[in-house]
Amino acid sequence: MKTVKVGLGVRSYEIIIGPGLLDDRETFQPWIAGAEVFIVTNEIVAPWYLQKVRKALSGKTVHQMVLPDGEQTKNLETATRIFDRMLGIPLSRAATVIALGGGVVGDMAGFVAACYQRGIPFIQVPTTLLAQVDSSVGGKTAVNHPLGKNMIGIFHQPKRVIADVATLVTLDPREYSSGMAEAIKYGMINDPDFFSWLEENMERVMAREADALEYCIEKSCKNKAAIVEQDEQESGVRALLNLGHTFGHAIETATGYGTWLHGEAVALGMVMAAHMSVRMGLLATEDMNRVTALLQRAGLPVDSKTRLCPDELKAAMKTDKKVKDGRIRLVLLRGIGQAFVSSQYPESVFNDTLQHYASGRA
């Protein structure tokens, strides 16, 4: 078992990574103070892992809610359904929420835990690669709005993150590839050695070889933890974690949530950010080619699968949380491992990038 600590003072917690963690009672019990537990999961994950977690929680009063699968369920309507269930029990303030699933489940469960009776504890149990390397760590919780992704939310740190790599064996290949986008992102932001390691070991990671996979997850979590510790609520350096996300969120919003998987949209968004950086003379074409090649080896898109409307993408980006003084702030690159945030870029390069990749001809 590997352990990564997120140091946030009284809100510090551990991420534990390894196989068979869901079978171990001690994985959960010491971090649950009250007698009640409320598990939020979905219809895909529940048949595989819900009973395992319930067994590990023996001695507790366990309630559960199984949601439909998919990004399209991550909204206020679903949150209200969960609140109705929690209040109908009624669930006490001493209860602990457990998020058992991928990024959507983690966001939904964290959001309701943050809001219910002004906040109750929760534990992240991510079962997708994307959630294990990224979304379960850092305390961001949110739901989507038709006009923008993750626009309604709150920071609420988990008590623990339990990343059982055995759950990835059953993960759909497309979902698995989606998660790799976030791992590659860390190499592009500030860890060129990790990027090089991924170049050397991508086939092993994609084959889900245990040692390579655990290293990939551990390294990703360490990179994210280091940034979150410096900037918990994204007032500065944490914005670097949005590499590819402003473009990616716009793709998800414009095409309808669920058409593109999150990691697929982020992958194309990172290519678009690299393209802009090359056009601005900041990034070597060779580095952009390395990025594109690595994303392709991970099974991720580097051009548009369908025609997109540049004006719709731009409109979606203007509702992004990172807009400041009317300017869309983007994460760009001076090299692999040298990301920076800027709103100072030629509008013509930005527009040309939208046009180029939205057309499906990239």
C-alpha cells in the first residue's frame, strides 16, 4: 500500500493506494466517528463493489443511494433527490457520506456532504482512473448547470481517499483512457520527468500492469497534493491544474454532458493549449508533437470527433469560473513541465485555434 498525504492543517488527510483495500475493515472504520454511513454510488459500480463496502462497514448503520450513471446526472435535480433521501431517513450530522464511484459520484456525494446541515464528513472511494489520479483529491465538489460545467459547488475536503486499484480491472477501456488525460496533464504542468516516464511506460500503464499503474496514480496524487497544499481554493497556483480544462469544459457544455467523456475533452483541450502556445512562439513544435503522440498512445482524441461550433465554444468559455475582467484565462505552455496562466494572448490566435479544432479537420 502506498500513502500520499495532503497537508492542509486541521483538514489534512491521506490518500491510500493499493489493491484489495475495499475488503479491509480497517480501511474505513477508524475514519468514521458516528454510527451512521450514507453511501452514494451508481448503477454501474454498485453490482461490483457496494456489498464489499457494506461488509467493511459492519457494525455501522448503513444507508445507500444508487444513482443513474453518467455526467448528465450531475445536476441540482439529482442533488435534491439525494437530500430528500437523507432527510427522509433522517440522517444525523454525525453521519459520514461515502462516495463510491467515479468523478460524477465523487462530485455529487461531496457536494451534498458539504451542504447537508452545513457540512458533514465524507470519504472518497474512487473506482475510475480519472477519479483516482485527480478528481477525488483536492476537495472540489460541484454540480453542472446547462450554461456551464461545475458552476455550482463548494470546497469540502474528504476525511480520506481510498484508491483501490483492483477496481480498475473492471473499468471500461474508454473510461480508462479518459483517466490518463489527467495523469498526462501533471507531466505537462510541472513534472517533465513524469512525462518522460509516461512516454517510456505508457504501454505498461495501458495494460494495467500493477506496479506501473500504482506508480502512475501515486505520482499524479503527489503532484496534485503539492499544488493543493499551496493553494487550497484556487486563488493562485492551483489554476495550473486547469490545463486543457477551459477548452474541455466548453466542449462538454456545447455538445451536451456525456457526449464526450471528461478526459477526452480535456485531452483535446490540452492539444488546443499546446497549439496556441506554438503559434505564440512559446512552445517548440517538437514538444507539441510529443504531447500529441502520448495522448494518442493513451487512446485519447487529439482532434475533434464531431464538428463543433466555434461561437458556441467561445460562449461556453466566457461562463467559465476562470474568466477575469471579461478575459478568458488559459493555461499555456513554455515547454513540457512549464505551464503558466495568462489572459494575455492574441485574440486572433485564440480564434484560429477554436476554428481549427472545431472544424474536425485538425
